[in-house]
Amino acid sequence: MSRFHGYLLCVTCASPNANGHFLDLNGERFCLPCYVLKVNPEHPSTDEMKAAKEQALVKWKCAKWSRDDYKLPNGPLSVS
């Protein structure tokens, strides 16, 4: 089974997205702070949204599997 590697990049700022902090619109993926700035530049809490996204991204990256967890098999055992 394939492993999930991420939530792609934001079209505007090209930063990686974290779970629950992105929006798909017309085939493009935006992070929430960039979309809010695009739609409503005077929104008061965009800095808080950016900080929450960065914290979620750090937490998600720490939860990812490392290469040590995926050891390659030794191959087929000989029959003899």
C-alpha cells in the first residue's frame, strides 16, 4: 500500500499545507491565510492563522514515518 506524503503546496506562497489548513478552489490549492488575504486583505487574524498552520505542519512532520521504520526486506529466503 502506498504511503501518504503530504497535502501539496499553496499556489500563492508555495509553502506546504497541513491537514485542515488548506482550501481547494477551481483546481488550485490555497493555504487558509493566503486565501483569506486574497478575499479579505483587512482580516484581523491572518497572523494567527499563519502561526496555527506552521504549528500544525511541524506537528504533522514529526508524526510522519521515518525511513528507519521502513526497513527493506532481506529478499526471498533460499529453499535449500
